[in-house]
Amino acid sequence: RGAAAVTHGPDAAARLVAAGMRAREAEAKAGLHARCVAALDAMRRDVGGAAERAATERAATERPATECAATERAAFFVPGRIEILGKHTDYAGGRSLLCAVERGFVVVAAPRADAAVTVTDARLGETRLLALDPELAVPRGDWGAYVAACVRRVARNFPAARRGASIAFASDLPPASGMSSSSALSTAVFLALDAVNRLADDPRYRAAIPTREALAGYLGTIENGQSFGALAGDLGVGTFGGSEDHTAILCCRSGVVSRYSFAPVRAEGEIALPVDVTFVVAHSGVEAEKGAGAQALYNELSLGAQRILALWNDATGRADPSLAAAVASAPDAPARIRDVVARATPRDFTPERLRERFDQFVLESTDVIPRAAEALARGDLAAFGAQVARSQRGAETMLRNQIPETIALVALAHREGAVAASAFGAGFGGSVWALVRADGAERFAERWAAGYAREFPEAAARAVFLVTGAGPGAMRL
């Protein structure tokens, strides 16, 4: 852990290939790495210039760090993810099937001599000037919210961490696509601050975050604002989500599908993805920006799960910590929870809406995912696809978080011969994954895109279709 001499692009590509990434994708990340190094060099040449002066003036400086050599850098690859199954289950303590994608963020960071944090998008040239300050303001509406929430939370939870950083990132992950670009960015910034400040040496860190799964849980609370053990909660970014995204980003491995349950994060096993299939992902062209326009719709699903749990605990005198724990509390608990919901008269939800929300959670977490995992493990792709189809129907009819574009993409994928296909992520936009034969994946993507363009030409003009294997989780380069 901590800062180290940065590697060159070819070395970064070799490390990614060794971790299981396809060579073509690894070379693309080497290109992003080179952009980050160039952007970081430009920032450091600007020491004394307007940008660095502004950052320094805004920084908290009560514990300035010693000057560090320009070569003391840390570099990371942080991927996006596919939620294969697990629609709105994680924050309720349910389970998911996950994998990382081969696209994501490359970030390069160098320590500063003060408590300023400069974060630059090396592709767009946009920069945020921040202070490693527990009172840092958190803006709303763009990528700066995730960066600021992370910087502020680190400053609050780890008072000894006052060494600033110059951070450059570059991404080939479509933004607001449902592949967790925002959570990947937040994770990348945290890893950079961790490296520069050696957070893992802090007793507070070691006590609260002993494992990679625990780190995923903590990073989820940076976004939702909750506390994590003794690490007090804070503002967050306004979404009431869980830690599924961060778990996939940090913990998934190449070539496998990972099964996790949540609240807290618990690994339930891995399933090797058959070598003759791969994923094609279609970003619908309709943004799934849960930090902006769709936030209220996203949060309604989370609040519904919270309301069901509160009604159950009030009716029974129990203190179950999650909806999943309530469901598992007794063999007849699901039926009893449905009775509690049917008698409820909450002002913010109808009983029918809470019943739909509960039925979808139970279907997805306790029935579909175990059956799908078993089918995939025994190589029965037809049975796996059937379970995925049940999940998609639940999203359309019970979650009601699908839009015409994502529904059509699922239907088109099946029409073109996909083994399985489903929308994923927060919903209300975003992406659809399709599992297809690897030797025809590129042709499948072309046909899928053409069919989508015929049905939704306006959205298709913004859509992105990409082929990806189950890639490596976040790693040091």
C-alpha cells in the first residue's frame, strides 16, 4: 500500500493481461494510462500556477505533509460491472450475481505537500479543486459529487489523513450507463487517497476494514451516507443504495461469475463462466443517472424496502437489520410479512405497491438467483436463461423500473439468439447485457445494434454496444 513509482503503459497492459484481461482491452488501458501520466505531469508543472494556487488556498493545512518526489506515484485500474442478477436487492440484504467488465477507469495519483486534492479528467480536461477537509461542500449533479463525497468522508473518518494528492483519471466506460461508472470513479479516488495517505496503516482503518469485502461495504456508505461500524456516516451523494457495485468492482475476478449477499458483504461462491460464451452489453442511450434526474425514482424502490422492514419490526417487536434477515427469520416469515403489508396504511406507499416491492425482492434474492447459479454451475445455459427471464419480468411488472428502450433491447437480444439477456443497474434507463457465443459476439453486437436503430433511432444514436469478458477487479498497476 502507499505511493510507489508509476509503471509505464506497456507494463500496465502486461499486468492486466496477467490478471485475465484480453490483450486488446489491456492495450486500450495502457493508452488511458499514458493520458493520465501526461495530465499529471502537466498538473505538476503548473505548481505555482493558477490552478495549483487555487487548490492550495482552499485546502485544510493544519497538518501539511512533507514534500514528495514527482516519481512517487500510484496507478490503478478500476472496472465497471455487470449486475447479472440482483435487481435492487443489495441494500435490503439480498444477494446478487456479478462480474466486472473489461472497461473502466485508469487513475494515476501523486502526493502533494499540502492538503489540497486536484482531480482531472484526462480525456475531457475538466478539473475539480478540492480540500481534504471534513467540511468540504459536496455539489450535486455531475461527477464532482462522487469525488467530493469521497474526499470529505476520508477527511472525516481518518483525521490523520491530511496529505493531498494530484489525481488524473481516464475512462472508457460509458457514463451513466448502469455499469457503475460513478461508483468506479469514487472507488478510484479512494484508492488514490489510500495510497498517498497509507490509510491501511491507520488503526481506525484496520479495525473497521479488515478485508476487501469490508472495504466494498465501506465505499457503499460513502455514497449512501450511512455509518460503517465506528466510521461515522456523512452527507453521501443523495442515493439510498447499497454496496453491490463496489463489491463487484473490488472483488470480482476474471473468467468467473461471483455470488454475494449484502448488509454485510458476504461471498457465497464463484462460478466459472463457460469459455465459449461472453457478454455483449448495450447501453440504451438513455442515461441512468441515479445522482440526478432518476434519483427520486431509484430511491422510491429503496425506501419501499425500508418501509416494509419497519412495518414488520413494528408489528412483531423484532429488530431485524435488513429485509433479507426478516425473510429468513422463520419459514413462514414471507407470508407473515405479506399480511403485515396488506394491513398497513402508510402515507407514502399503497399496500399494493409495497406488496409488489416485497414479492420482487423475494423472487429475485431467494428463488431466481439460487436457481440461476445452480444452472450456470452445471452448464445448463437454457435453464440459466429461463431464470434470467423471470428476473426481467419481475423488473418490468413489479419493480416497474424498465423503459421501452431496455425492454426492447432484451427482446431484440433473444431474437438474435442470445442465451440470456436482462436489463441491469438502477433502471429507468441504462443498459442490457446479453450472454452469447464468443465466436460470434462481434457479429451479434452489430445485428443487435442495427435492430435497435430501426426501433429507436434517436436513442440508438447515443447507444454504445460493447463485447466484454468477465474481467479483473480493481488492481494496482
